Amino acid sequence: QVQLVESGGGLVQAGGSLRLSCAASGSMFSFNAMGWYRQAPGKQRELVASITSGGSTNYGGAVKGRFTISRDSAKNTVYLQMNSLKPDDTAVYYCNVLAVGLLEYEYWGQGTQVTVSS
């Protein structure tokens, strides 16, 4: 089994910054793509950013230039640095991991709330 432990959410004023972390653990697994999605009330879950095991990144259009995703493969941890936060960034942020064992499996974290006040 794979466990994901998220941290770093909270309340911040517009223009501020937050850093999210997601640590993945699970024996017999390696981790391919790791990333973050978010879901605001009444909206669909959307991609925020993802990063492959090779370091290639992909960002959702709304966060390009403001958010940066990175990973520490030795720690199986993915980070999301969020700068210039806007009220529209308010959402529950979910860690997402593709883990490879005998097959490839997708796992989701429990979600962490990010609230940006105006």
C-alpha cells in the first residue's frame, strides 16, 4: 500500500505565498508522476501541476508563472511553491501519485485546504 502525507495548507492573504508538501511511502513501489490537483466549491477538480520522475513539469494555465512544482526523489516527496496567491486559488489541494509495483496505480492524498483572503 502507498500512503500520502500532505502538509502546508492554510490561510494567507492575497499576494502571499504557501508551500505544500506531499510525502509518499510504500515498500515495493517506485513513483512515476507526482502532482497536485485542486477543487474549489462547485467546480471540477483540475490539474495544478505535475512532475515526472525525470523532472519534466506540467502546469495548469491558471497557475503558470506563479506556482513551482519540484520533487525530492530520495525522499519521495513532491513540493508545490505557491507565490502571488489570489482568492481564486482558494480550494482543497490534493496530492496525486502514480506508483509502480507489479502494475501502475494511482493514489490520492486526503486533501489540504488553501484559503486566500482578499
